[in-house]
Amino acid sequence: MRPVPTQLAAKLYRAGELLADQGLDNTKIEEIAEVTGVPKATLYYYFAGKEEVLAFLFHDFLSLVAGDVAVAASAPGTGEERLRSVIDAQLRLMFEHPAVCRALIGDLGRAGRLPEIAAAINEAFYAPLDRLLAEGAADGSLRPMDDPVGAAATIFGAVTMAGLGIMVTSTTNDVDHIIELVQQILLGGLTAPRRAAKKR
Amino acid sequence: MRPVPTQLAAKLYRAGELLADQGLDNTKIEEIAEVTGVPKATLYYYFAGKEEVLAFLFHDFLSLVAGDVAVAASAPGTGEERLRSVIDAQLRLMFEHPAVCRALIGDLGRAGRLPEIAAAINEAFYAPLDRLLAEGAADGSLRPMDDPVGAAATIFGAVTMAGLGIMVTSTTNDVDHIIELVQQILLGGLTAPRRAAKKR
DNA sequence: GATAGTTTGTACTCGAAGTCTAAATCATTG
DNA sequence: CAATGATTTAGACTTCGAGTACAAACTATC
């Protein structure tokens, strides 16, 4: 993959919607050429195939996420506070880039099979979470986990699916609402508070 | 799609591994024919194409899940206890059918685009969770949610990704361990218990 | 043993991915 | 300003695999 000029990159984003709706395999490279305005021959000049076009979009988006998440994760505050910010950051970015995000989830399998993308997902999501859980346990604000990697996967899944679920069903488009929901579930848990007065 | 004889169905499962590893689009229907021992012509006699083969496997697996989950969800006990059982049931089934399960996640986008499969996912996962959350809130064992649908998506994501994450990275293959982890996070939350004694 | 459904091999069609080439454009620099 | 080299694009071509067609063998079952 040749270095992609910014102007070209911008055009490629126009294919996001299409790819999210149809998936890569139901999308002809000619279609990508049409909606982006980039001729097929040019696409092949930069990318080895349509899969690489998708990979480029994913990678671009994931760097964005990794950046924001890293900022949130290394801000001052307790582990708990920062975990809240990380969830906040991830969900906000998802809602700002719904198309790429949907495409990413839709072709999750493919993404996992592309080594570079798998690494980027790890970099953007798992590693920071993993670190944060350890730090939160150290400062006493988070429950210590004996399997932080598994926990990170669980959290990532919860956040991602929550964002996606809402994006698809879209009962609400209120981001703040969703963020609060996810934070409440993940941090506070689903069990009712112990001291809940017997109402009868 | 013609009614699929059981003997044929059994053979089809042999393609699970392949489909999980490569994804549907990187798998030639001839390959499916080879590993299953079912000739291409026969496959086309029963299915409209390779996508339908995949859909059959998904549907089969999802009915299984829906069954087990329904049992767990309608057992006696508080909402919290039953939620624990549901998580348990889902994760156990995932670990019993890793190939189909991986394929399902990998081709999640495609699955979502097949109406029948989308409905089956809903039936197997979302609807029971949704119901359970309401019942748990009613009996006081679970925190009331003002967006039960969003919550259901969050829980589904957490459970699924946890199972998947472990399945791929497989630091541990200890199912019970994972189940406990997910239950702990989702029910108890990540925040450290309030009464945590100041250790110093 | 005739009729209907199933199983399978083989040959074929067709569409889309990706390759090749060559011409046009643009940029850089001696 | 040439001249060198990279970029952009059109269009023709190759290749591969999905799906189709069909006919022959096989299996029921009535």
C-alpha cells in the first residue's frame, strides 16, 4: 500500500456508508470507484485490492480512537474516573463516525484476519483498558481483576455493542444517554444496591 | 432452502472451522464441498448459494442457544439469579461450538443483513435479556434500567466478546473461570466496593 | 416397473477482480 | 525550458469462481 495522499483519503470516506450497508463482498470495486469519484485504476495504483481500501479506512479510524482513548486514559484522576472517560471517548467517536464504525463491526472477522488491523484494535482498545484496570486496582478505585485481559475484552464488547446496538436500532440518538447507561452498567453493575429498602 | 436432512446437516458442521478461519468470502464453495464431503451439485440442490449454507449453520446454532437461554431465563429464582444462569448458558454453548460461534461473530455483518438470522439473534439473546431485566427490577434483585433494550445490547456484547476474546487469545480455556469473570463484572460492576477499608 | 424425488458428475455461462499498457498530466530540478 | 520521473486514468484483457443446466444413476414407494 502506497502512502495515501490526504485528498484521496478524504474521498475514500465517502465509501463508508456503502461498505457499512452492504459489507465488502457485496460491494463491487466499481461501486467504490463511483461513490468516491476515484477511478478503479487509481484505486489499484494505491491499494492491492478492495480489502486494502477497507483496511485503510479501519486503520485511519482506529488511530483516531487510539489517540482519544490514550488521552482519556492518561489524564489525571482515579482509575475509575479515567475509565469513565475512556468509555465516554470511545462512544463519542463511534457516534461521530457511524459508517466506518458499522463497517468495522460488520466485517469484524475480516478485520481480525488482517494482522495490521488486529494490532490496531489492540492498540486502540485492549491495551489501554488493560493498563487502566491495573492502575484502578492499585489506587483502590476499581475492583482488582485476576484476569485483566479477559476483563478488557468484556468491557470492549459491552461498549462496542452498546454503541452499535443503538446505532442500528436507534431508539435514541442521545449519545450522553448511552454513555451514562454503559458507565452505570459497567461500573456499578446490574445488581440492585444492597441497601435497597424493602418497598413493602 | 429445502428441508435439510439430518445426515446432511451433520456433514455441514465440518465446514465450521474453515468458515470461521477464512470467512465466507475467502472460502470457495468447492472447498466447502471438499471438507464436508458433500458435492457442490448437492449443495446447490439444497441451498441457493454459499451464503445460505452459512445461514443454515447460524440458524441451527442460534436455536440451540435460544432454547438453553429460555430455560435458564424462565427457571425459578430472582431476576439476578436467572441472569447469572443466562450468562452461564450462553458462554457454555459458545465454548461447546467454538467454530460456528467464531464464524458467527466474524460474519456478524452478514448475519445482520440476513433477516431470518437477525430475527434469530434477537430471539436467542436480546428478547430474553430484555424480559429478565424487567423482571429483576420488579423483584428488586436488579437495578431498574430506563433503557432495557440498550442494556440488553450492552450485556450481549459483554458476554459475547468475553467468550470470543478468550476463544481467540485463549490464555485460559477454563469456561467456569470466564463465566465467573463476566458475571462479576456485569452484576457487581467494576467499581471497588464502597466499604473497602483504607488499607493504609 | 412406473413415477417422483434425490444425488452427483460435467460442462457451461457470466460477472467481477485484478492485470497490463499506454497515453495524458503534473512536479521537480538541472 | 527541457527532461526525467511520478501520478492519474481509460480501456482492453485474463482469470477465477459462483451459480446454472442437464443428464445419468440411484432410491424409494405405491
